[in-house]
Amino acid sequence: MNKPVTFAICGCGNRGLEAYATFQTQHPEKMKIVAGADSRPGQLALLRERYGVAENMCFSSDEELLNQPKLADVMIISTQDRQHVPEALQALDKGYHILLEKPISPELDQCIALREKAKETGRIVVVCHVLRYTKFYSTLEQLLRRGDIGKIQTIDAMEHVGYWHYAHSFVRGNWRRSDETSPMILAKSCHDMDILRWLAGEKCLRVQSFGGLDYFRAENAPAGAALRCLDGCKARDNCPYDAEKLYITGERCSFKKVGDGWPCNVLASEPTEEKIWDAIRTSPYGRCVFHCDNDVVDHQTVNMEFENNINATFTMTAFTDHNYRTIKITGTLGDIEGDMLKKQIIVHRFGHPEEIIDTTITDPSLAGHGGGDGGLMEQFCDLVANGGTNALTSIDASVESHVMALAAEASRLQGGKTIELAEFEK
């Protein structure tokens, strides 16, 4: 029996400590965390308490961890976007395999540099495009490869970013500014670019994009709005973005609803109601959504042309009640509709009764991202343990999806100019 694959975690935030590390709890025979780094003492305490990491293997900065001799088989890099590639390059030089939180980088040259470094070192580098590992999208891919609807003609995909999720992460939160992190199409929707490329099965040739930040601006603040929700805001009663509603009393992401889960665990380590109140009073998460320093788009549409005459559209919008994805694929012999909220795929083969496929996940341990988080970790651990190279998500494919996203943003900033990807990547 193989020993468990050992991991060091660079950045013990929500994705590193909550999404990926929890796989050890479910499969200790496959994964063992032996080291980690984070600037927040509370996160390091959780690393020690939950996973038994020795105190001398808990580091207060990424630099301190990366300056150590190689401590594990794998390094999970789940820091902020612009730290990813410099840290990954250093870790590869140390001899680590890499599990890299998306996006790779908002800089095209850094994405390419990591791809080349991975090839040079021969190490496994997997970017966390977790949607490929979900039952929903893997079923879609199997249907398409099997030819159930003939040759693909069009793909129309939509990411519905729940209003509460958008306000938390992209207005008040860490990904609110493209100059500090990444543009929205990369930070949130590089998953979707990756999926569209995977499902199309062909190379994307050109993109065109439109969108902007329309609503979450100072000029749209209601009368009487304060700079912070608890500072006597006169618009609170009718504001769905009020921090008390979102984090304390509401039905979407409040402490009442999720307890110490996401997003409350972003506001505080081991959150309590008292800690959440304190965060609303003092942290960025208590700011009025119309008076933040955000600049990422709240809606965007991308038109894409793939080889083999496949056309695709993608739309991201912040103005939905639920947080989910939908897709419609047409082919010469039928069409497919998919709804992740309903956990349902409907196949129409021309001249045949419709087929409804249930993609509900029966194993609760695989719940994250529709089963994608757990699916990714299981395959990655097996890949490293067995010395394999055939990952479902390759660094080449990940860079390709990032080129699509970055080109789309370039198009948007140029008023919808068509961008040829071959020229853009040069």
C-alpha cells in the first residue's frame, strides 16, 4: 500500500485550508499535510488543531516556508492571484509538485513562464479547474464525446453569480480590484473558459467581449446610504446588500445559515456571531456596496469562435438570486440543456423522447463545487502517488483557458474589438 502523499500549504485561507485540506479528513490514507504558511495566527492554529501539523512546521509567511528545504511531495499554492507564479516557480525549483489555485496569474507572460517551467522540471502542475471533476460537467463531456447530439454547433453558457456572493467577494472582498488581483473574467470565470474549451474539444481562435461595472458605483447609492452599514445607514431596511442581512440574519450566507462555514470563515477564524458582528463593524465586509473601491465588472458577455466552426457565448452576471451555472449545447443530431442548480441535464435527440439525467451527488464529502473539490483531490493524490502524468487538467490546457480569458478582457477594454488568440499570445 502506498504511503499518503505529503502536502505543504502556502496560504491557509478558504481554498487551501477548507476546500483542499479537508480531503485528508476523508482520506488520510491518501493525503497528509505536514507543513503550512499563513500570516494569520488563527489559521495556523486551525492547521495544527485539525490536521496535526507540528508547530515548528507552521510558518508565519510564504517566504519562510519557501526558504525551507523541501518538506513535502506537493505544495498547494492558494495565496492571492499575483503571488501564484513567483511562488510556484520557487516551489518547482525546490522539487515540489504543484496544486495551484486558479487563476494562474493575471499576467500572460507569467502564465507562459509557469507552463515552460513545468515542462523543464518534469513536475506535475495542476491548476484547480475543479469543474472538470464534477458529475455535471463530466457527464456533459461524455455525452458530447460519444456523439449523442452529433457535431457540436453552438454552446451558450451562463454563470449566475448570486448577488450575495458577488457583494461578498467582488465588491467588499479580496477580488474587488483587477489591479490588485485579477479581472472578473479571470478571477471567477476562468473555470468557465476552461470548461468551454474542454467541451468544445477544439482550439479557440478568436474572442470578442462586452461588459462593465454598472451598478455597484457611488452614483447609484440610495438616499441616506452611509459609508458603512452600521453607521446609521437610512437605506438599510430596503437594501439586500446590508451587511447585517448578509452575514447575521439572512438566508443565503449568514452565520444563521452557514455557521462557521463559507463566507463567515472569511470574516473570522473559527467564527462566532460576536466575531461576525465585530467584522461588520471594523472590516471591509461592513462597507456599503456603493462606497467601496471595487472596479471589476458586474456583468460581462464573451463571444468565441472555435475550430471546426463551433460558436460559443458566455455570460457572467452578478444579478441573480442563486449561485449556479447553466448551459445549452446544440448539435447536428440534437441538443443538451444543463442546469447545475437543478442538478439536471436534459438530452434531446432529434426524433427520440427526451432523456433527463440526474447529476445529484450522493456522497456528502464531495459537496464542494458540485463534487469538483473532492474529485480533483482524489485524482491528484493518485497521480502523484503512482507517478502518473495524465491529469484531467493539464498545465497546457489551463494556460489556454487563461489566454481566452485575458483576451476577452482585452477585447472588453477596447470596446468589443475582436482578438485573434494566436496573435494575442505572441
